[in-house]
Amino acid sequence: MPYEEKKDATVEKAEMNLPAEPNRCYTVQDLATILGVGKKSIYSLLKKNEFRSIQLASGIYRIPKKSFDEWLNRAT
């Protein structure tokens, strides 16, 4: 029986350049990578309040995974 290479979630995250440890929030760059779009598109989604986000004092956004994942499931 030939060997089939199977990817696990850690390998897939490494290929997308995401942290191996589970985080509760995504960054704008994470979402851009996941969706295959530019950061400008993600900022547009944030402006439209498509999913919840937290803007830190430094201006950096964090997007709760649960909120984004629910939005993505509704959109597909």
C-alpha cells in the first residue's frame, strides 16, 4: 500500500505563516493570508463591521477567531 502524505493543521498553518499555537484572535495579515486577498480588502471589511474587531491603542486590529469563523461560515 503506497504511503499517502497527510497534512495536519500545524503543517497547514506553517505553510500559511500562521503561529502553530492556537490564538484567540487573528491579525489583519492572518485574514489576508486566509482569504487570499490584500490587507486593504480586510480593512474594508473591518470598516463595514462584517465581523467583530478590537482596535488596540496602537491602531492595530485584532479579530476574534470565533467572530471571523462565524462570518466565513455564513459567507460560504
